[in-house]
Amino acid sequence: MSRWLKRDSSLGFATQSDYVTEAPSGYTYLLAGDDVSVDLAREVVQTQLLEGVVGANSAPLAGSKHGGKIKVKVPLRGCSIAYDPTSDAISGKTPPEFQLLAIALGSGAANAAFNAIYKAAADSLITNAGDNITVKYTGTISQVDGAFFCSAASDHAVPPVYSNLVTGWVQAKDTVSSPHEIDLFEGAANVATVGDDVFPTSTIALSTVQPTPITIKYVGSDAAFAYVLVGCVCDSAVLTLSAKAVPTLELGYTFTSHRRDTSMGGMHVPASFTRVQPSIGLKGARLTLGGNVKPGVADLKIDYSAALAYVDSHTAVQGVAECIVTSRTVKVTCSIPLDSSDTITAGSSPYETALENGTTIGGLCLTTGTKPGQILSILVPALRVTAQPKLADKGGFIVEQLEFEAAAYTSDEPNTTAGVQDAAPADSVLRIGLA
């Protein structure tokens, strides 16, 4: 006899063919934290029947298992340790948590990432307009409007040494003129120079596409220890992006059915991927807010939530045939120190003024990493203050605690009609990129 030890567990997932059918194979296992939380559901109707015995309770009526919950936390990682950005395509090299985010956000056809296929050694930048917005290049590099961009100088040694890293988000492109041209969403930290290589990137973005349900297997070290959770749909995703720390992701799912299995337990070793670097300047971290590098931002979180609705069906296994995401919300919270140079308008701080006027304050972008293969970037291109800023004590100095929501953004190409949203990743209000 053995016991299920929480530390001795594995968590895997696979996509389903529909909402109610358990995935038979194809499971990928996560490097998850040991604080997995599972809440099994069951509709139970308590009855008070005439049992004929004083003080006896009646047996409850047990119904559908629909409505269970699971939460899991993972550190964000970069590409596979076997990935060579100077020669490989990035497709299939991104970590499983990136795939889960793609599914949660409904990221395009089949909930897949948008992969920009750049060939580093064959195509190089030839010139630059002299600023950090416009990049000019030669060759047949595949660009994706709204996608993450990465270039750097590489010595093509083994392992390569990189310098002059340029990252950003493609706002517009010109593949007709010679040389071709990319315009970035905002200024990069560096300016691309002649001979720099352009590297593959993978982007996921919030879209209108419905997420594909997944099956999650939670297993222990013994074959008898396994729970299978069917019809998992993400209803929350929290990115914790504090300075000095490695970015982490917490995912929450609601599922429609569960079962315990006594033969499919046993732990699995997750595949190896590079670690995303902590958010510090030494590791290339750069945070911009409203188009400017913003020091002092603390306790940064991006919170995605989805409202779920269900289609009831008498013939479905647990009485529910389909799950529909009816709305999606992106919130950003952080704290920023008060500064003597803040512009005060009619007694209101800058963020109070933005709240009063209903204006957007531009975008938020966090990028960390010093070399292709381990670079992460997260973009919310337009933010709106949605709550009264609160004053708080942050280790002895005063900060404003701020709450934002993603605002409408339609400035990406290819559609240049004002107020018309392009297909994701262009114009998407939340994007996450790897390079």
C-alpha cells in the first residue's frame, strides 16, 4: 500500500475533439508547482423523506459532475534547450505553458501561435533609417502584422554570442519597396545595424476564436493514483511580472467531468526548456508604460478572465454538451511611486485625470532576456484607468495602487481604416511573444 504524496505528482494535458470526449493520447506534461488545487464538483440534492425512523436522514440525490475547478502555477520558460535560433524554425520549440496560453486566448486557427519564420543566416538587415522605430532589411523574411520581432548581431559561433538586441512588436510592414521595412509599435532599446540577423518569433494573441477544450491528467507515483479531468476550459490566467522575479503564470480551469483511474498513474518527466530570465536590467528587462521606459513599477500583474456559458443537453455525459466563452477581460494592476514632477490637474494626479477623462494612457510592454531562445515579451497596447488610484505604503514611501483594463486598439496594419480591428495578432489587446 502507498499514499499519494503531493510532491510526487505530474500534471499533463491534451486537446479534445469536442467538449465531452476525453483525449485518448498525446499528453504533454508541465513543469508545474506542487500547489496544484483540484475542486471536484457534484450536484447533490438533499432530501427530507419520511424514513420512518426518528432522526434518520434521507439519502441525497447525486447528479452531474459538471463544474469542477483546477488551478496550477508554472514559471514561464523560453524555447527548447535543443533549439538553435540561428538555423531552426521556432514551430514546435515553445514550452507547453505557451501552448496552454494560446488555447486559453483562442489564438488563431486551432488555438495555435502565430510563428514568424525568419531565416537568420540567409537574410540580414542591410540598413536602418537611423532610429529605433523603423527596421529595413533584405530577403524573404516572413513578417506577421502584430507579431513579436527580434534581431541581433551574432558571431555564429557554437554557442553563438549575441549583441545589439532589438525587440519590439510589428505595427506595419512594407514588403514591396526595396529594402523592405518594418515599423515597430514603439521605440526599441537599440537600433538595428547592417549585418544583424533577424530571428524567429512565436506570438499568441487574444482573439474571438473559441478555446479548444483539453483533458488534464493529475497523476501520482503509483499506477493507482490518477484523476482525469475532462472538458477543461480556462476561465482565468494571471501573469505575475514583478521586478527582480522570474515571470510566473497561474491558470484556472473549469471542467465538465472527472474520474479516478487506477491504472494510468505514474510520474512523467517534463521536457526541458530554457528558463525565462528574471526581470532585471542585467538580464535585459525593459518595461515601458505609455511609450516611455517607466522605472518604479512594482507588483505588476496581468489578469485575464473569461466568462463561460454552457449548452445543456440531456444526452451529454454530464448533461452539458458545450462550453462557450461569452466575454474576455484583461486587467492590469501595479503600483507606482508618487513623484514631485507629476503633473497635477485641478487637484488630480495624472492617473486620476486619466480616469476622470476616460482617456487611454498608451500601452504596457515588458520584455526580458538577452539572447534568442529565452526572450519573453508581453504587450497590452492600450490601457484605461478603471478605478480610483489608492495610496499605499511601499516600504516607507508612498505609491499609487493602480487598476487598468485593456482598451480598444486599432493602429496595426494591414487594415488602415480607423476604428476597424484587424485579425489577431494585429490589433489584439493582449499579446505574448517568445524569441
